Amino acid sequence: MRKVLIVGGGIAGPVLGMWLKRLGMEVSIAEARPTAAVGEGAFLGVAPNGMNALEPLGVAGAVATAGTPCEAFQFINRKGDSIGVIDRSGDASAFGRPLTMIRRGQLNAILAEEAARQGVEIRWGQRLMGVDESHPSHVIARFEDGSESSADILIGCDGLRSRVRSLILPEAPAPSFTGLLDYGGFAQGIQVPVPPGINLMLFGRRAFFGTFVTPSGEIWWFHNGAPGSSDPEALRKSPDPTRERERLLELHREDPPWVSDVIRATPRLLGPWPIYDLHAMPRWHSGRVCLLGDAAHAMSPSAGQGAALAMEDALVLARCLRDIDAPSKAFAAFEKARRPRVDAIFRAARRNGSGKAVNSALSEWFRDRMLPFFLRLGASGQSKMYSYRLEWDQPRA
């Protein structure tokens, strides 16, 4: 295997491309967007296990410089009362890197720029339309502009709505809507009850609201809540920012006033993004084509592991391709190695997301009293996820 085509230039694609260049492969990334998605999405956290997967590539430092370490998670109820804290101030010493909060667009740009610097070709504006697997020695990708590319293997890193997945595994289940919509934004000039470096999580009366304050005082926030009577896909495809802002203000009307102040102070409302997950995939590969990251195992952001798992996937798949000559056997080894960890974190993400929206005062009362107990368990589980360490030089098994 010498020539690799990666479809998708978000997080997983550039990271995999850098690993494969280490193997001396010719690597191209085909990305549908016309340029790097600098303005895409809101923000995310790259967990320590993800940062450690970036470290050998020489890119973890750039991500750390652009981001901000998270020192703790603080949980409050709609009255503003604290109902629990998870201390993460020792993560850097315990795991090598802390949980790093960063704008998604900045992360995309850093990874794409570093991949290009290391010799990965990135072809922007290439929208995949077809995959031809009929040839025993190679695979052909066909694009909307009429061009085509031949490669020894093709890797689908094209996310939740993966075009590669729909083409090579038409029998695969469709992503499942979790019942939550995600919105986000960036604001300034509002006082929030948390210092910089703390993820503040509010269990509101009718929705969930998270904030993170950077050292410069900028407020990064997200909202998770039910779509009501609206069609989530219709909202995603044709958002009405004015109407959606009014809806968010109404959903948080009974929550602390600063929440509405932050929403009002946000120049540009981001989203909505319906939150989906993808489970029970029959397989992640077909012939000379394999899926990676969200294309294979999308999950809700409630576990805080989406980006990190994609980074881990890239390292493990590259190791398998290094150690196993036959593509189909390398892909099978990759899937076997990754499924147990991915499935465990998928279950944790579903558990974490299930309490974000409650529908009665009794449910709210019960959650507030039980949450401290579950947070202790959650902190332990979080640390276990963070401690996971992959080494490039170890055998693929």
C-alpha cells in the first residue's frame, strides 16, 4: 500500500494523514468544503488522551497554545445552587496534558496546516459522489466536479453524515436523534458566576446550558434542549437566528438571569445542530475502504471524547496499516482493537446526556440530590478515559 485517499478534512483526516506520511505513503485528503473550516462550529474539549495522541506528531503544543486548559467542571441547578464539582486541576501532571478547550475552527485550521506542512496533499472543494470497489488492486473515488482519484485504499473521515459510509455500507443503520438540539456562541461583557478555566454546567428548568470563560474574558457557551414541536432537520437546514434566539430565551426564562444576558450578548447564534449518535454498525470497512471517527461511531458530545477518539482511531489504524500488508485484514484488526473502547464510551455518552432535560419538578428534585453521587462515579470514569495512552512504537495488538 503506497497511495491513500482520505475523504474528510476535519479532525480525523489530517491526523491520520500525518501518521500515514510517517510510513512513507502518498496521502491525499479530499474535502468538500472550499477552504479550511475556520469559522465552523463552536468549541470543544480535546481530552488528555487525545492530546497525547497528537504529541508524537508535534502538533499538541500548537493546540495547547491556541486553547485553554480546563481546571474543573462545576454543576449548578436553575436556582444557581452548586450541586457538584469535578476537579481536573491535576490532569496535566497525571496524564501529561490537561483537557484543552479550543474553538473548533481553530483546531481544524491547526491540523490542516500541520498536515500540509508534513506533506499531506489537501484538495478543497472535492465533494464525493461515488466509490468504485470493483477493482481487486485499487479503489476509485468520483467527485461532483467530474474528476476521479485512484488509490490503494480509501479512508472515510467524513463525519456523522458520511458519504463514504452510505456508499460502501448501504445497509448501515441511520444515525439516531438523541432528542436534543445543540446551539452555541461566543459573547463578551457579561458577568457569569465562574472564573476563567472552569466549565460551568447549568441544569436549567427546561434545558441545559454550559459556559466556559477564557483568560481574556470571552464567554463560550452551548445549549442542549429538546426541539419542541419543530423538525430538527428542518431547523438545521433552514435556521432562523432571530426566532431561535427568542426560543432559547424562553427556554431559559426560569433560569439565572445571566444565561439570558449571555444569549442576548452573542452577536452570532451558532446552530442548531441536532445531536445524533450512531450505534450497532455491522462493520466499519468494506474491501479497500474503511471508516474512522464519527463516520464509524458518532456519539453525543456528553462524554467529551469525540475528538479524542478520532485522534486515537487515526493512530491505531496507521499502526495496523504499518504492521499488516492486506488492507482488509488491517481494517479488521483496527475495528477489533477499537470497538470495546468505543462502545464503552458510547454508553457513557448516552448516560451523561439522558439527564440534561427533565420534564417534571419531581425529576428535577431527584436529579439534584442524586447528582453528587453520580458525579463521583463520573469523575472516576472520566479519569479512566483520560489515562488511556497509545504508543506509536508498540505493536498493533
